[in-house]
Amino acid sequence: MTQVVQLVIEQPSLRQARNMMLAIIDLAKNRDLTPDQYRARLHAIDMLAREAHDTIIDAGAGL
């Protein structure tokens, strides 16, 4: 019996975008925050989301 293994090599920029998205998910999970911490967290999520979006577009995956 023959096994076939498919190797998928991700583009570094897409891997970076994926890592940013995982960071966004991690930031969104924390629920016990003060109002100031919540605002700071939203700001960080906003910056990461914009950067991830730009990275995906620059990689040509948004076509």
C-alpha cells in the first residue's frame, strides 16, 4: 500500500497573517477586564486586524 503525503508550503506573509489572527482570537477571549483595559484591548485588536488584512492583500490572497 502506498501512502501519499502532500506538503503545503505556506507563504511567509500568509503565516504571519495567520499568527496575527490567532493573536486577535487570544486577545478576544479574556473577559475579566476593567473599562480601560477593554478599550486598550480593542485598540490592540483593531491594529492587529488592520495589519493582518494588509498582509493578506499584499500577499495577493485577496484577489
